[in-house]
Amino acid sequence: MLIKKEVEGGYMKRVLSLAILGVLVVLIACTNMQGANDVPRISKDELKAKLGSPDVVLLDVRAKNDWEGSDEKITGAVRMDPQTVDAWAGTLPKDKEIVLYCA
């Protein structure tokens, strides 16, 4: 009986540890997502008004398969790989408005 309780106790500690770890992962993920709400957004009509402006850089950041499979591309947009954003983000002009779209 004593051995069974020790085994069950160890099992319960592992389950509790995994549950706590799961909660921490969710909290961290939610914290990171809050930054996305701070990014300014524009409407389709606002973007249309900006198209062709020399002060706007338009980046298509759709996944490669989505971009290649689409017949809908905005003229003047440059496709950038969202998986390598760290490599190209620092090369963007600081004196222009940067607009990224993915759909």
C-alpha cells in the first residue's frame, strides 16, 4: 500500500508539473501576442490611397506557397520571406512608410 501511494504521488507531481508548464506556455504566448495589437493597421481604402506614393514601401509577406499560388498580387509590392524577417527588416528605409500585408 505504501509503495502504491509513493508511485501515485510521483505520478501526480508529474501531472501537476506538466499542467503548470502548460499554463506558463499559454501565458507567455498571450504576452507575445499583445505586441501585435500595438501595430498600426490601415484599411483597404487607406492602402489604395497610398499606392504609387514614393513615400510608401509595400511588402507582401505571405508564405511562399500562398504567394506563388495566388493570382492576386498588388502592383509595386515586393515579396519578402516572413521566415527571414530578421535578415531583411534592418534593410528597410527609415524615411518611408512601410506597409506589410499577408492576405
